Amino acid sequence: MTIEHNQLRLLPSVDDLLQFPAAHTLIVRFSRPLVVRAVRASLAQARVTIRTGGLCPPAETLLAEAQAHLSQEQQAQLRPLINATGVIINTNLGRAPLSQAALQAVQQVASGYSNLEYELAEGERGSRHTHVRALLQELTGAEAAIVTNNNAAAILLSLSTLAQGREVVISRGQLVEIGGGFRVPDVMLQSGCQLIEVGTTNRTRIHDYAAALSERTALLLTVHPSNFLITGFTESTPLSALTQLAHERGLLVMDDLGSGCLLNSEQYGLSHEPTPQESLAAGADVVCFSGDKLLGGPQAGLIVGKAESVARIAKHPLMRAVRIDKMTLAALEATLRHYQRGEANTHIPIWRMISARPERLASRIHTWITRLQEQGLVARTQRGESTVGGGSLPGETLPTTLLALDAARISIPLTEMAKRLRLRHTPVITRISRDTLLLDPRTVFEEQDEEVIRALLEASQ
Ligand SMILES: *Cc1c(COP(=O)(O)O)cnc(C)c1O
């Protein structure tokens, strides 16, 4: 009892601790109130330790604890990580990383004022929608273009404008859930249009659509199935046949492409991903797609199509609620310029990852293994598959070389190892398959290689 009492009396006061130079450094970095709070927390912890039989810690220890607490607490909640999963476009991990040019554009536009809605030539109010219009027209061949906050918003806005209170005909095979609970039928309901399902899950023919048309029909909707494949006995109607049918009846066709790939995916060893150019050439009135999937830009919804439909969409009151932000617009313009200059595959991170040379991936893994081996951590290579992800190219993979760490080679369970990697200052996200921890270099930027090696060495200790 008396020992405990003596130890408690030895504890310094908050003011005593704040006199130390180490405390002063913390105050400069984190502010006085936050340091006082952290110091109080260390003292409270020390009292608990003493009451359970421990000794009074030295002041240095108390301050070190306060510092650890502050560093932890002041870490950004939303922060960068290293994606070693090999899934190139992963919604959970922030989808597409931006190009250097896109980042610079964001910084320049966001750190000061801009002509976001200002006509420089006239010195008058302008529209934020003019900045990427011409670029999108040039790249897709569209008559008109407008952008929103994301593709879900683009769909909601387009359907609300073009089909509210009327019927929208869609194939049963395209009533998909995209992820995060985004379901096509729900969005249609929110847009105030009535869903008319036609055909069957695996087969929908042109006469299924024709038979469903009535005087209440506003448009025919096609949706890219994105994250799944229906294989085997299947049949879908070509878009050109749908647009012909619709236009004969004075109706519209809207195509939700999901990813919206501006490049020819077949040139990268992938199957064909439909492009907005093709949908427009097939006669679609409105085509919408995401900015942060295969486009490789910021979160945005791109709407391209016929001048008349896009003009109506632009005037809808919901447009204001789903409008794009200036930082996004800056990043989007810079991203689209890479396509205009024909440098998308060398400047846009996701396209660099997609087109990474297999020999290069293998040689990086060999370097990783050598470096780990030098420190006594034994790993091996394993052939694997990277995936494009992001609701594009379902089932499509790219051959890669993985770093494989076998459970038998490390002293801690693999789940613990993966957790330690996730809980680092810069988390490293890996995957476990059977008894092996796997890292795919395709989605790891080369400048992150050193950090990955350090993380593996530290986490395996
Ligand atoms: C991803 C996707 C959406 C939603 O796009 P966001 O940009 O995430 O809002 C809509 N439709 C399809 C087919 C998709 O793949």
C-alpha cells in the first residue's frame, strides 16, 4: 500500500512534464491543448500501472507515450496505401490513381481561384460544363457532352430527364447490381420511371423489345453487365438494332457502359470492352460511363450523346445537385488530354499497369526476393493473374509474377502477417491464398518497391 502510494507521489504533474524540451517539440508540432490531453492520458495510464503493482515510469517514458499517442491520433484517417492485390481498379482502394499531369492540374486549380464558371473573353458568368465538352466530343465523336459527380448520378439524372413518369424497357439480363448496393432497378425507381423487363436472363431478342413498346415508353436502356459474365446459351440484341427500332418509333436509347474504355482493350491482350465511340456510332442517344474506372481519371460521370438529349439533361434541376467539383474537373481535363495526345498508355497509371511488361514484373519480383533473402526472409515466385476490376472486363486477367511467402517460412500466422502489413503507417494490402501470402507487383508503383520490402521484413519479425 505504501509502496503504491509512494510511487503515485513520484508521478510528475502535467506542468512538470510540459517543461521538458521534448514536450516543447510536441507543442510546436501538435499544439498545446492536444499535448496536454496526451500527457494527461499517459499519466492516467501510469496510475493504472502503479495501482497494479508497477513502478512510476520516468518522465521521458511518459512523454514518449504521449508522442506515440499523438502521432497515432493525428494520422490522417483517409490516407494512401500500397495495393499489392493485383486488382487494378478496386473501388475499396480508391479506384484509379491519377496521372502526374492530373495531380498538377488539381493543385493549380484548387490552390487559388479559377475560371470555373467565368468567360474570360467576355468577362461574364460562364458554365463549368464547357471545360471538357470539346475534348469529350473530339475523343468520342459525340455531338454533345456533360459531366456529373459520378456515373450513378449520370444515370439518375439522365433517366430523370428523359423518362420520368414513363416506361423504360430493359433486358432482364442487364438488371444488375454493380456493387455497393447500386442496383439498376432501384435507380430507375428513383428516377421516377417505370421499369419494363423484357426477354430472359440469358436471351433477349429484338422482338422482345418491340413487343414491349407502348405509347408510354420513353426509352430503351442497355446496361453493361460489368461484374459478371453470362456464358453458354446466350443472345443479346446488338445496340444498332435497338437504336433502329427506337428511332423508328420516335424513342430514345441510353447505354450505360459502366467503365467506358476509350482505348481498344484488345491491343492490351484483353477481350473487347465496349467503347463510347462504338455506342455512339451505333446510334445511342445518350451514353454514360465512369471517370475513375478504365478512363483512369477522377470520380466522375460522363454523359455523351445527341445534342438535343444532352441539352435537356443539362437543364434538369437535379444537374445542380450532381454537378462536378472543380478539382475533379481539372483532373478530368488533364486525363482526357492524355488520350488526345495519344499518350494514355504511358501516362495514365491504370494503363501503365495494364500494359506492364511481364519480364519487368518478373524482374522486380526477383529483386524483392533477393533483398528479402539477404535479411533471412525466404520467399519464392509464383505465376498468377492480375485483374482489371472496377466492373470492367469481367473474368479478364493479365498474366503476372507474384511474390509468394509460404506460411511454413515465417514464424507468425499469415493472417497476422497480413494484418501487420495493413496496420503500418503506409498500409500494404496483400492477399492470402491457401497457405501463401501473395503480392502482385503490377499494382505496386516501382517507387514503392523499397517500402514493400521494408514492410515485409518488419512485419515478419
Ligand atoms: C460502376 C458502374 C456504375 C456506377 O458508376 P460510378 O461511377 O461508380 O457511380 C454504373 N453502371 C455500371 C454498369 C457500372 O459498371
